[in-house]
Amino acid sequence: HALELNGALHPRARGIAVGAGRERLVYALSERVEHVLATDLYGEDAAWVGARTNAPKDFLLAAAPFPVDPARIDAARMDMRTVEHEGPPVDFCYSSCAFEHIGTEDGHFLEHLRGVSRILKPGGVYVLTTELRYGPTLPVPHNFFFSLDHLVNLAARSGLPRFYLVRNALVT
């Protein structure tokens, strides 16, 4: 919804889903945009079963909940801490409940946000959802529960050109 509200969903839009595994949103977006690249730590030894493959595109297409155009979806291995994209800048990126798993310190989260900023077109949109909590940020093994102030501070320190909150989703 936040991508739509910010004009990022249109027939010529191209986007990247980070930490996507085989989530349903990838398939739904592929019907509304030109191309979606799903990224995750895909590999035979992936810790998460939703990324355990050496053939990410085939893996993704095999799980499609409805018919999709394979030309509009692709998949690739990418570490969220080192966001890299060799193609032209993209219209949007999104991360659904993956941001909180990428690090153990602010530097990991800042690297991610700065990487996303580098691959977005001017005016591009990044939407992320993550775990929020009342009170101070709580790091637990393999997860962070962010205070709102901490999350907003990370976004500001990352150098993202703009950001604001929409229904608990940080949009840049």
C-alpha cells in the first residue's frame, strides 16, 4: 500500500525485494510492475528454509500461488548488508520483516540503508516493515526489536534523502 501511495507502482516500474525468500508480495507486485527482483541469502546451506536453494528463480517460480509471467520476476542471492545492483537504478525497494535480522550493531543497518539509497532512482521509494517496541531497542539473538526513535535515527544517519512513517512502515 505504501508503494502505491508513493507512486512507485506503475507498468514501467522496476523494483527489488530484499530478504524476500518466496513471500507472496513478490508475485502480487509482478502483476503491477515491469519487473521485480527478489533477493535473499539463497543457497543450499541457507539458515532459513524459504531461501534454501541454488536455483533461486526456479525456486521462486515453483512456489507461485497463481500464474505469473516469469519474465517479470527474477531472483538472486544478495546479503542485505551489502546491497548491490548492477542494473540501472530502480523505482522502489522493499523489505518485509527482514531488516531486523541483518545485524548486531547500527553499522549493519546503516550499510543496508545507504546501499538501498545508492540503487534507487532520484525520487525512488523504499518501504520497510520491521519489529517495533515501546521502550529502548532490544537486541536478541538474530533479531532486533527497535524503538521508534532508534529506527528514525538510523534512517536520518543513513543519508537517505527523505523518510517518513506510514502505518508503522518506514518509507524513504
